[in-house]
Amino acid sequence: MRIGIDFDNTIACYDGVFHAAALERGLIPADLGRDKNSVRDHLNGSGRKDDFTELQGYVYGARMDLVSPYPGFAEFVTAARGAGHDLFIVSHKTKHPILGPKHDMHAAARGFLTDRGLMGEAPGQIAPDRVFFELTKDEKVARAHALACEVFVDDLPEILGMSGFPEGMRKVLFDPENQFAAKAVPYERRASWAEIAADVVRDRG
């Protein structure tokens, strides 16, 4: 089975990262909530929207060392590869930040995958030539179509709802915070990689 996987907030977990990076740069008070939205709302609400935009580029380009994979993702990769599934990372992000230093955010994401042992040529890793960072959402969907993905895992319902994915593709909404638990979404919702492994890896298609 050919499984496509989003990167940001699906593989890469940014819990506490924006708070730490903003503190490092002296942008927020230490007692502010640790989630990304609290940091964003504080900066936007104090007229510093550009500071938050630049902070995103700083995190995605220079501080991926602060980021961890979601629990269970490495085990999912090992199990899926062991079961004979083909894994692809298909994400979208600009190559350089809109504001601030021109970090290569694609290279930073690939570095994260390599440093965490998730990307490589070993049997339990995702091969580098199966990792794609596209510039737009439409190009992301087109890539998933070109790869003939049979399953796609993403944290955004609006992405899964876009037209252009392969017909009949299984759509899995990754929802670790259970923010969509009480909402009617037309996708399979899973709260952890352990859950995804339990019902996707065992399905050999």
C-alpha cells in the first residue's frame, strides 16, 4: 500500500517550540501559555504580527533542533516498512521565510528527518527520494496524485477536502489534541500514530 504523510504538525510536533523560540528572542513574557496559538495571539494582539511571521521562519528554518517527532511515528515507519508498505512524505511549505533571514526551510525539514533517523536508506526508514516538499497546497495534492497514494495522513481537514487526490484514496485526519472529536468530519480521525499503525499497517491493501 502507498501511504502519503504530511510533515508539519503530523510528523513534526511543535508543542512548546514556538514558546521557547519566542522567549529566546525576547518576544514574550515567560508566563505566557506554551502553545503556538498563545504566542501568535500575544504578538498579533500587541501589533507585532511581523514578529510572529519572522518567528515562524526562525523555527522552521533555524530551530528544528527544538522539534520532536510525534510519539509513535518512528515505530509506525518501522512497522509499515516491515509490512511492505511504501511511505512518502508529501508536504507544502515555502522554501524561504516571508520575513527575516532566508533560511532554507526545505533543507531544514530534511535535516530534521535525517537527524531523527526517520529518513535514510535503511529498511526501517523513508528513502530521501520519497520525501517531497512542494511550494503550494495544489502542488502537494498533485504530488499525492502522481504518487498514486492509497492512504493520506494530514492534520488539516481543508487539505483532505481538496480535489485532485487519487480517486478512492483513504483519508486519515491526524488529530492528537482531539480538536475535531466533537465535530462531524468526513474522514477517519485518529489521535495517535499508534492508532494509525494499528489499523493501517495491518491492512496490506
